[in-house]
Amino acid sequence: MGRPIFARAMRFDDMKFEDHFLVGFKWPVISQRTGERYTVELTDKGFTCDCIGFNRHGKCKHATSIHDLLVSPEDDPVYNLT
């Protein structure tokens, strides 16, 4: 969890990031493969993650999983936060 977050952000077309009420919120994510803990943050530019894959490629499954959770079509408003 101590890796610096890279300056780019992962964006999704179905979500508006600027002025989103969760900007600045950080989600702890545990890697299913290694058990390592990462942090996904919502910024006004998109999602960031402190995992190696995000730092190398600008995208990762950790950020994608948080995005998918937030835009889920479930009836529970906790999961529909777009």
C-alpha cells in the first residue's frame, strides 16, 4: 500500500468525475491473487490505484471493480452512485 499513485487516472464513459460527491474517497482493495492490499481513489480526473499494473499501464482491475460496484444497476442505492 505504500507505492506512490501515478499521475494519470482511469476514466469510464458512463461516469462523470468532475464534482462527483465521492471525489477524494479511497477504497481498500485486496488482491485475490497475492493478498496484497491496494488503494483505489476517485479523483476529479477518474480512478487511481497504487498497484504496479496501474502505474505501468494506467489501468487495472482494482479500479475497474470499484467502478463496476458504483454503477451497478442494483436497486440498493449504496451501489448506484453515478
